[in-house]
Amino acid sequence: MSEDKNKQKQDPTEPGTDGKKEKTFTRAQLAAAAKEQAEKAVEDFKKSSLPDLIQQAVDKTKRDATLSAQERAEEAIKEREQKVAAKAAALDKRDALTATKALLADKGLPTRFADLLADTDATKREANVEAFMDTFNDEVHKKTLEKAKGGKTPGAGEGPKPKVTVTKKFKDMTFEERTALYREDKEKYFKLKQEG
């Protein structure tokens, strides 16, 4: 026992690491690694995405320069309308998700399926939830029946059991003995009970 303790103290490996010592880092090493990753990400952005963004901005500026003040104003209005429409769609989606969760909760169904069933149209949303509820209940019913069947059919039994031979008086019997006698031979139980 003392050898095991000494062996554990001398063994520098962590349990569950398959005998490999876990590598540790200092804060400076972690900071250097994070800085290196950040610099690499910036360089990747400069090489891949930045030229496209610059070209898009240049093209837009050139196009805007050829537009009249009236056309620029119309473009600005269109952009604002698109942003408003996108925000409205996001709000409608959020409201539909909330309404779907409430509908599922009212029907006693799990709300984690709300993302799959949500629809901005209330009739479609209700139809989705109804179809899901029918399918869900059918599956639960099937699984319940499968579990209720059990693994094997019980045996037919061994036939009639022999009647209990009682040598004690009724008042000397324990509760368990009385119960067993009642279950196996009710006539004898009542006869002994009358005799006392």
C-alpha cells in the first residue's frame, strides 16, 4: 500500500492521459499564440475579403457620381426600405417562434421543436403543430405499447399448489403466516380463525 502511494507521488502524469504528461503554457506563451492568430486572421482578411469590399465601395462611388440628386435620394429610400423590411421580417419570425412555443406548451408538447414548426402564417403554424402533435402522440403510444409487452411471455404456472399444513393455533401465527394461509387456503384460514 505504501509503495502505491510512493509510486503515485513520483508519477508526474495525470490520470486518464494514457501516460502522457500534459503540456502547460505560461501567460506570455498564451498571449504570443493569441497575438499570432490575430495577426494571421487580419492578414487573411486583407488578402481575401478586403479587396472585394474596396472594389464594391469604388464601384458604388462611381455609380453614385453618375446619378442625379433625385436618383441618389430614391436609392437611399430603397436602401432604408430594405433595412426596414429586413427588421420587420426578423420581428415577424421572432413573434412566430414565440407564438409557436406558446401553442406547443398549451398542448403539453416539448417546446424545443418550435424552430421547426414556426411559421409567420397563423393557420400554417397551427396546422404544423397539430400534425406534430398527432405524430408525437402516435410515436409515444407505439413506444408505450412496445414497453408494455415486455421481454418474454410469463410461464403458464406449475398447477395447483398444495394446501398449507398448519400446526399452530390461529392466535400463535404471525401476520405473514396468516396472510399466506389466507391466500392459499381460505377455508382453513376461516376455520382456524373461528377455533381461535
